[in-house]
Amino acid sequence: MTAAVARFATEHDHLLLDGYARFCHRADFPDRALRDRLRLARLFLAEHPDLKEWMTRPTRTRLADLRRIQAWPLLSWAGLSERVHLDLDLLAAKDLGGMSATARQLWPEQFERLWATARRLEWSYYWGRSVIDQFVPAVIAWSQIPIASINAETLDGFATTLEEVTSASATTLKQWRGRLFGLRQLLFECGQLPQPPQRGLVGGSTEQRLAAVPAPGIRRAMTRYVAARAAVLSRSSVNGLVNDLILFGEFLAGQFPDITSLTQLERRHIEAFLGWNRTRTWRGRVARDQRVSVSAMHGTVLTVRNFLDDITLWGWADRPPHRLIFASDVPRLPRPLPRALAPDTDTALITAVGNLDDLFARSAILLLRRTGLRLGECLDLELSCVIDYGPTGTWLRVPLGKLGTERAVPLDAATVAALDAWAQHRGPQRPHPHPRTGKPTDFLFAEHGRRLSAWRIREGLRAAATVAGLAGPGGQTLVVTPHQLRHTYATELANAGMSLQALMAILGHVTPEMTLRYATLASPTLRTAYDQAIGKVRKALPIAPVGQPIVPAKIDWIASEFLKTRIAHGYCSRHLAAGACPYANICETCDNFVPAPEHLPLMHDQLSDIRQLRADAEQRRWTDEIKRHDRVINALEHHCSRLENAPTTTRSP
């Protein structure tokens, strides 16, 4: 014992006091702070000489003792130096202030390593302080394990114990769960954990989840079936399989509690299940008082049918006596056409996307629009996905996705520039294990040590639609989904005359059936045939919208108050019953439209026409037409103003 320490610890003091005094001396506390700490430590140890026994007292009693005698620095030192085990009830209820200085004194290099990682991930100071300075000492004090030895099992045990804490509020527990996620991320980036943290995982093993099925015999058959199917299914498919089987098992237990084995099943049980499945509401993480979609009903019936058919074909003893579900029992899925965006809506949306503040949303949305990727394919892109093939240009290698196929998609210069900007912004990231193969993969869309989710893409589309003033039904902001960008891309290519074989390869379809939907929607051949036919029957077939007179002869029509637009070689003869034309005036509002001075008189005439049409549309309350005319008027006024105010250049003699 040094002379300095001897001033504060005597032979009559508690055994812990000597070690505590040495620690305070090494921490170089001011003399007065040293004396205060040791004085409070003496008072506390005199009253509670056995700290392990004191830790067994109720949490409220211990908190009262600490408020009466300010000895938390002593307790935190004892916990961090493995002299006493601090339980989570006390740690969650107690303000953790004061533990950081002690932990930093004991493990300075480890704390600096964590802070360096937090700075590399661009964490804010307050979040780093919350996780590193406040939460990490609590984990050490609870686990009695230094930072360098903390592993996934330690944190899993901490998470399990945290759920059993009764002394903390719901807000505190939510904060601690967030800090635990942050610590997992830090330790993964440091190379201390093999797997990154993941949110939204379905908790528990298959056996644990199927425990919701009350009948033991049925539960055992389902568990065995899932184990057999899991060998050839992806993780998401297995999750869906388990969810559907749980639904079937719970239905049988609720409606037919006497059914304890699959051998007891009869057709009447299946018919009751089919009726219930048609009217059931959403449950689980998406629970709401609304009927499930037709696709969800369809998938559940298919799962149950396959389950019963498979175990029958496999010859299991606990199988139904005969076939119970037939093809006619499976709900027919609707087959809607692709919902592509109209050209003017598409132009306005992508223009607004280019001004988004979120670089990730801006880059990802542009990529989706210019390549037709599925959302999952976009998020699974690797950093090396852009390949330059020389004479054939730059291509995007699309990874294995929904249909388990890989393909390449050509890229234009603007998309390549957007991807380069994002790659430079994201900086170095530790590779994450691929969810399919488990191999370390450097994903393109990763930031701050985490893979990015689809939420920011959807928020970017919502913000862009709001800024662009795109309105949907009822005047609400138009809802644009990421998959609509794929539909728009494919429709654009089909309209341009791309062959079905090429379109099928670009979109990654494994059968031509899906690609044919775009041909049905936007076939140039079909459109040409329609135009030729309608031109022959239009004179003989009067068309009148509700509340309007029958369409007059063609010459009178052009001069009347119906939809019309002056174009380069005449007028548009689109009748009112056809509604607003999505292609009208598309060139005038295009960013690449550059009129010459000699076109100024024609543009003034067109501007006059458009203003009259806007007034006519406003009187008729045609909202879409008013917005389209406003965009064209603004564009034409801009072009006319630029041409009229352009300086006149004269050539010197």
C-alpha cells in the first residue's frame, strides 16, 4: 500500500475500501473528491458490510439506500471490477451516471476502439454516448465480462433477462432494446460478432412457433413436415409455410376441439375452414380489422392442400383417409394489368425525385425507374454490380432474386453517375453475411454499418409525389409504389416496339406469360389495328359522355368546345369520351425541348389555344386536364420569354 493510499484506507476499514481507494488514487481525483468518495463508502459499508446480501434486498429498498447514502460510485466500481454482481432490476431502475468514468479507467483502449467505430459509422455524439458510455458499463456489470470478451451469447442472455425486468418503465425498456441493437452493431463492425443485428425477425424456432397449435398430434405432424420442406425452401418461404399451418391448426382447435389427429379430418372440416379463411382478418405484425387479400387466402389454401397431399403421398401414418382439398377449392387470383404511370405523371415524379434530400432514395428510385428492378433485387445489389463491357456499354448485374435467376440490364450514363455518387457517399462498410448463402457480401445500399431498407424508398416516392403535386382519388396525394416503376419501365419499352423475347430477358421473367401482360397493355400492333378500326366506325357510331351532346361531325368537332390541341400538322381528334390523353403536349414539357426563334409565332398560337382549353376544363371541373394545361402553359411561357429576351447578336463586317 502506498503512502497516499494509506491516508484513506486503514486496517479497521472494510476489505473493499482498500481496493476502492487504490482505484480512486489511480483515477487522479482531486483530494476533496477522494475524501468524499471514501467517506460515503465507509458509511455504506459500515451499514451494509455484505454487499452480496444487500443485493438480495428489494430493488426499491436498495434505491432508497443509495439515495440516502450516495455510494453509487462504490457500487459501480465493485460491479465493474467483478466484486459484486449488479442485477438488471437495479441497473434499469438506477440512473447509470458515474459508471462511464469507472469503466473508461478500467478499459481505456476498448472504449476508444468503440468510439472510433462509432465515428466511422457517423453516429451522433449523443447516440454514441448513450450506447458506449452509459449502456456498455451496464452490460459489463451484469455479465461480469470485459468488453473484449462479450459475444453473441452474452448479449442474447442480456436480452432475455431484460424482458423479465419489472422495475423499469416501458419507455426505459424500449430505450435499452435500442441500445442493445446499437451495441450489437458496434461489436459486429469491430469484428467481435460474426453476424450483424437484424430487426423484424420472426422470433423462435419452428417448434416454438408451432407450439401455438394446441393438438399435440397435429403439431407433431406439422413440425415434421416443415423440417422436410425446409431443405428445399428459402427462409421466407419456410416462415410463410409455418404461418399458414398455424392458422389451420388454430382453426381446428377453435372450431373442432375433438379433432386431435389428421386421420380424423373429413370434408366438412375443410369446407368450414375454406369459409372461415375467406372472411378472416389480418393478424400478427400486420393485424388490423380488415379482410386479408385474395392472394393471402389463395396462399393459405395452397399450403394446407400441399401439406395434406404431401403427407398422403409420402405414406405417413397420420394422414387423412382420402383427398380433402381439390383444385376447385383454391381461390382464383385476379390478373390485373400492370399499373404503369402516365408519361406526364412519370416525368413530374422523376423530376421531383431528382431534388430529394435523401441521396439513397434519390439513387434507388432512379435505378428502379431506369432498370425495372424489383425492390428486393435493388436492395440486394452488390458493390461490384456495375460492369463495363466495352463496345456494348455499361451493364448492371442483377443478383439472384425472386425467381432464383441472374441477369444483366443495360445502364445509361445518368444512372451510372447516380450509382457512382452513392458508392462514393456510402464509404467503406464491413461486408454483411448474405441472407441466402451466408458469405460476406459488400452490399451496394449500406450506410452507417447497416443494410438499408425499403422504407426510405417508399418515403422518397411519397415526398416526390407531394412536391410534384400528383393527386390521386379524392384529391389525396397519389400513392406510387416501387413496383409501379418497374411497370412503367416495361410499358415504355413495349411501347417503343421491343420484342417480347428481349423484354422477357430484361425483366428477368422465366416464362413468357408475365411478359405478355405488357404486350396486352401497350402493343404497338394492337394500337395500330385499333386506330384503323375506330377510324372506320367513328362516323357511324355516335359517342356521347354522360350529360353531353352526341359528338358532331369532324370539322364541327375541332371547332367546338371538346378536347382539342393544336399540334405541328393539325389538331388532335381525340374525343371527350376517351378522357385525358397522357401523351398530349409531352414534348413541350420535356427538358430536352429547345424551340428555335422562328417557331415563336406558332408557340404564341399554341399558348392561346392552351389557355382557352384550360378555361374550358376549369369550367367543366376536369381536374387532370387543368393540371396538364397548367404545366404546358408554364413551359410555353418560359420558352417564349427566353426567346423574346434573348440578346440579338450581329456579325461584325
